[in-house]
Amino acid sequence: MRRSSEYFITRLNNNKDGTKEFDAIRNAVRAMNKNNMFACPMRVVKKPREPKERMFCRGRTRPVGYNYNGDVIGGMDNADAFDVYLYRKSV
């Protein structure tokens, strides 16, 4: 169960198809923001999920995929998939 109400879509693969789908979502939100279709402007964020390989994190003696905050070590370059979130911009 997700804790954030801003969660939009999950598990897009970090390849050409997933990137094309993310770009389509981002362009649609950009067009809606431009035409004032939302009560307040929105922004699109993608967050990495599922690390490809484990790496060393500061303070760890063995390789791990996530840091203390639960973020993928290595960012989008080390992610097999990503989640998409829509956040309200503060105006």
C-alpha cells in the first residue's frame, strides 16, 4: 500500500518504451498546466525503483541496492524500473 496520495503509475521499465510513456505523461501534464486545466499547476517526478546491481553505500561492509532512506543507490542509471508521481506545485 502506498503512503503518498500523489502516486500516479508504477513500474515503468527504464528502457525506450518506459521513457516514451513517461515523456507522453509529462507532455500531457505540461499541456494541461499551460491551459490552466488544473486548480493549481502540477509537476511530474520519476523515482527509481528496483536496482540493477548492488553497490557499496557509506558505512556498509557489503554491497546493497538501497541507502538508509530507501532510495536506489546510483539513481536512474542503476534502476530497472521507475514510479511516476504527480505533485502540486506551490504557487
